[in-house]
Amino acid sequence: MSGCSAGWSLSAPVVFTLLVWLGVLWLSRWILQQRYFPGRNSFFVMHLGMLWWLLSAALELAVQGAECKMFWAAMAWPGIMSVPTCWAVFLWQYVNSDSQSLPARQVFSLTLAPGVCWLLALSNPWHGWFYGAGSGPVSAQLGAPIRYEHGPLFFAAAVYVYLLMLFCFAVVLRAAKQNQGLYRQHYLAFVLLTLLPWSANLSYVGVGVTLFGFDPTPFSFALTLLAFGWLIVGVRLFDVLPVARHLLLEALLDPVLVLDPQQRVIEANPAALQLAGSGANWQGRELRLWPVFGRALAEMLQQPGSAEGAQLLTLDTPARYLEVRRRNIERRLHSGNRILGEMLYLRDVTESHQSELKLVAALSVSEERLQTISALHEQLREQALRDPLTGLYNRRYLAEFFLRERAHAQRDNHNLALAMLDLDHFKALNDSFGHLVGDDVLKALAAQLSGHLRSSDALFRIGGEEFVLIMPGADAAVALSRLQSICRELASTPLHTRDGPQTITVSIGLALWPAQGQSLEQLLSAADSAMYAAKNAGRNRVELSAVGG
């Protein structure tokens, strides 16, 4: 390398090349920070190849000696060959939504051609098959660019690169043809971005077009990568996947797995990793190799009919039951939907399933157990509709009861009365005697009010000290008479509590269907207004709503 003694020159083309190199370096660093998109690894490696290529180009432009320029031209070949190779791999993986790392055998085969080409280029002074003897400076000026006489090995490498180019075009054109809307726009952008560096290379090899007296291909390829950077940062080309991953996978409390058509797990949320008993990254492993549940789940998916509805997966240690639902991941194409894989949603139903097993065991004992269990279910349903303190019906059952009784009243042309009862000065009683005494008052009041009910009536506790009484078939006169009787009896009958007898009064508002409203909400509002009118009128009394009257 005696030609390198002429030194170096930091010219404008060298500065420009280094600035492009820094831009690609920034973009590669940004890509490395991204969490996921198909072909991410090959896209990043392509940036490394581009950095190698541009740095070699900058050094070739900077050195002054012809021999040293040719040395750095030979040093550029790993980048020259790896960039189109990685570009082809990236396009294939992105178009096919393949997020898997390439097997070691494929990685070796893809690096073989760049490595061999590099060695042949470096050994060119001994064989002259890469750059011919006619290669040399274009002029006698110090640092003049080199005009290369391309040998047979160069053209063999060019054929390899152009075959990759044709493959890239075929991949993206096919994807653009098969897809619609935003997908088609993305793939058409890939076509244009792929066309730029290849056009530059063909013009250089075919008619000798140069930039700064140098091959323009690396600069056009760098422009392609920067254009992709704009698509990523500006158009947010790859942002949908990480956002969807976070919202639909990581935020879910239940395990979720995403499988490719080969039953490999390409995505798993934290809940799935926790179920597997490992925080390790199992992405890319076959489902059957997953710990804890992988083999059992894989075998269940192979069973006929497993794709229909929910399936139950049983795990032995510890005993767990998982409801498994499957959903195909499809891409809509002109020719039909293409299945890219499937998503498995696993829901832990251990508690409910064990309850079902116990129920089945109880049913198998005898018919008598069946009646017992049926009665228990009815009791549980009744408990869900009742206030646990007073035993009265709660607000959940109020709407159901009202709708049923209103339908009866409409059918039979009967009256329907709704009264709202509120204890007078209940807060003062709680403050003076404590909430336990207040609870005793509410229970005693519920018991006493229940004694005034007919078989068709229903009493509900809808709030702290608020009660609703529905009296089917009662007109205004009957309802007022019964409610006034309740007021008098409560005022004259102390209620038993743990702190001794307590005398209470109630204020009652009365509303009638349909005069004061058709719906439950309207009647409650009218009765509530009438109840407050009773309180304002001195409490311990009944007021009939004036709404609609």
C-alpha cells in the first residue's frame, strides 16, 4: 500500500459522504430501539451493511493514492453485497408478516456470497479478475477518482445482486397486487424505494454515471433508507404493531399466544409467560416445547373440531382448567383471505369448573341431591336479589318486579301504587347511638313493615334509610289509608334495639301509575318529590304526588 503515502484529503464529497453516514447511523440506532415489526432484525443489519459501504466510500474518496483507493473499493464489498441481501430478506419478512429470526443455516448461506466476494476483491492484485489491469485514475491529478475496468468476478457479483433486485421487485409487486388500501400504498412505496438504488447502479455499470467520480449506488441506497426513516417517523408506518401489542396483549390479564402456521409462538403476553412459569423469552419456539402447558395445548389443537367454539384445557400440576378460544389472523386480499396465523386466548376457569365438577358429582349421588342443589341455586338467586341487612328485596329486583306488575296492571286494567319511605332524623339517631343501633332500627323497621304487606305487595330497600313499597291494585284512597296506618303504628310502637327501644317516624311520598308516570324512573322521581314534601310539611306523614295531577 505504498500509494497511501500521498495522504488524505477532507474534501466536500468526503464531508457529504460522512454526513450521510451519520444519518444512516442515527436511523440504525432508532431502528434498534423499536420493539417489534416484521423483518426488524434484517432491516437493522442492512443499516450496518450500509454504514460499512458508506465508510469505505468515504475513505476511498479521502485517500489520495490510487492503490489505496482501490484497496478501500475492495473493502466496500461486504456492504455492497449485504445491503441488497438484507433488503430482500426484510421485504420478504415484512410482506409475509414473519417476525421469526432466520435459522443459523440460512444466515450462513446468506453471508457466504458477501464473504467470498470480499475475499476475491481483496485478492484482486494477485488475479486481476475483479478489477482489470486497465483500472486507474481518470487523470494525473493527485486524488483523482479511479476508473475501474470490471472483470468477470465483478459481473458475477453484479448478476447475484440483480437477481436479488428482481426478487425484491417480484415480492413487493405481488404484495401490492394482492392487497388493498393502506397495504397497497405501503407496498407501492417499497417498489419506488427499491427502484431508486437499482436505477443508480444500472446507470453506473451500464453507462458510467458517477457522483464525485464515484459509484452513486451507496448514496441512493442511503437516500432510500432515509426515506424509510421518514415513513417510520413521519407516517408512523410501523407504529400500529407495538401499540396493538401493548393494548391487546400486555394489558390483558389472561394469557394470549400468537402462533404462526407452523405452530410456533411468535408472540406471548406477560400473563402467558407467567403461566408458563418463566420470564424468559420463548418467542419463536414451537408451542409443544413451551413449559407447563405447551404440549397439552398443542395436542388439544390437533384434535378434530378443536377450532369450533371454546375448548377446555386441563393441567395436572397444579390442577387448573383453562378455557381456550382460537381466532385466525387473516389478511384480506383480492383473491380471498390469507391466514397468517392464529391467536389463542386462555381464560382461567378453574374455580367455576371445579364448582361444576362438584355439582355433577352431587347430581350423580341421587335424585334427592338434585332437588337440594336446585333449592340451593334458588336460594342463591334470592340472596342476590335481597338486601343482606334487612332481608328485603334490593334495587336490582325492583325494576324486574315493576315491569311485571305494570304489565299485569295494563292487561287487567288495575291500579298500581308506589310509595317511597324515608326514616326521619335517621342520621341523628346514628350519630347519637352508633351505626349498630341504626342497623337494628332498619332490621326492626323492615320486619314491622313486612307485617303490613299483602301477598301481592313488595317492599324494597333501595338506599341507606330509604324504602320503596309497591302495592298492585291499590288506588289512591286505599294506598293513602294503608300508608297513614303505617305512619301511626310506627310512631306509637318503639322498635327493639341493642341499646333499648327506639321510637322512629317515617315520611312517605306516594305516586300512582299511570297518573304520575309510565316508567319506574318517573314514578320514583314523583314519589321522591312527594316524600320531601312530607318532610317539609313536618315529617311523620304521607303526601300524594301532584305530578301530572
